[in-house]
Amino acid sequence: MPVPILILATDPVVRETLRRPAEEFGRVATTHKPALAIYLAAVHEPLVVVLDLDVVPHDGRSGLVSTLRARFKAAVIGVGDRATLRGADGLGLAAMVAKPIDVGSFMVELDRLLSESAETHGR
């Protein structure tokens, strides 16, 4: 069954900080392993994927983001420290959220992307 949001974050505090507000928008799938993100995207067909880029190896970020966007048509929000986000400009992210996470700003971006994705996907 599709879930609107998939979250990848290895740090339990970051994962919970993202998961709790995301659940306001519907069901959420989470993983702490970058290797499982593609599998879970195939199973759950999320509209939005939230990636903690700090835990994805630098040389694997582009492939992961492009696969999620092209194969699953998911909007991708990149989360990370300021240095990580500065290096993420060319990844094609739909939005970026800096750590420490401002939950209000995160929810605004999530709402915007879910609305846009739902229109595109007809959900």
C-alpha cells in the first residue's frame, strides 16, 4: 500500500524529529539504512522522500536521488548540515532543510511537495 512519505535517517533523534511531524500528513515509512531506501521506495511508492544526506556517502548521493526521482517520481527533500547542503546544489532536490531542523519550515516544505506530487500523480 502506498505511503506518502519515506524517511531515511540513521540518527534516531533526527529520524523521530522528521517522522513525528510527517505523520500529520499520513502514513510514513522510515529506515536507518541507505541501502534500504530504494527497496522501500519500490514497496511503498512514496510521493516524497526525506533523505538525511549526512548519512549517504558523498559519491552515492547523486545516484540515490536521481533513482528516487526518475524511477519512483518522488520529490526528494535533502536534510543535512550547512556544509552538506552547500554541496548538494546539483542533486536536483525539491527542497533542502538544514540541521538543526526547524519543524515548522520542514512541515511547510512537506505540505507544498505533497500537494504538488498528489496533483502530478493523481492521488
